[in-house]
Amino acid sequence: MSFQVMLVENNLLPLPDKLCAELGIKVGDILIFEIADDCTALVAKKYTDQTLDDEQLATAGNLARVVSYQTE
């Protein structure tokens, strides 16, 4: 499955609710982001360790927590 999104202000990556529901992603989940082999895509998947705190996430580099995002 592939899905195109664009980064918004503050480098946020908005994920539509429909996509999150289909993939089983919830607010609070930790995702790992990797560059695809051909460097044309960013691959995101659930990280294996969902128990990291925010400080550990900040030092990891390619991990991010899913947060609620309200459009204006």
C-alpha cells in the first residue's frame, strides 16, 4: 500500500483518519520512519517497542509518536 501526503507547518505529517483506521494506527503509537531503497519514498511502520517515553523518542532520530492534529 502506498499513500501520498505532504508535510505541513512544523514538519508535521498529517495522516487521514481513514488511513489510520485501515492500518491500525492510533494516537500515542510510535512509528519508525525509513527512506526506501530507491530514495523516492518515506516508509512508516509501527515501532516494535511501544513503551518509549518522549525523551527516548527525541534521541532516537527516526521515531515519532502519533499525535492528534486539528486543522484550522
